[in-house]
Amino acid sequence: MADDPVIVTGGSVNISFDETVYPGNGLHGGNFSNGNKRITYVEIRDDNTNQTQTVNAPTNGKCTVTIHCE
């Protein structure tokens, strides 16, 4: 099955969705952003064990987080 990732980029926070896989309401063209925010860290919690992994973003927030799906 093809991987259709959700991509989050920083500097200003931008979230991009492949609208063929994640259809929205059509108002934002699959991109959602806020230039007043920056990524500070990414937290992943395992809902089975409640354990959390945290990765700090660079100080300027410029990074890319890719969420792979199947």
C-alpha cells in the first residue's frame, strides 16, 4: 500500500495533507499554517503503554516532521 504521509514543517508552522487521501473542506487547499507559531518539540505517546518519546526541534523551529501512514 502506498505511503501517503502527513508533513509538518517549521519556521512558521505549516501542515500539509494530501487531499486525495485526507480530503478537507476545500477552503485551505490541504495546507494549514500559522506564521506566529514555531515547532518546539515533537512528542509521541504510545497509547498502549502510556510511554512518551520527546524530540526537541532546533531552536529556530526549522524542521520537518513526516508522519508515514499505510
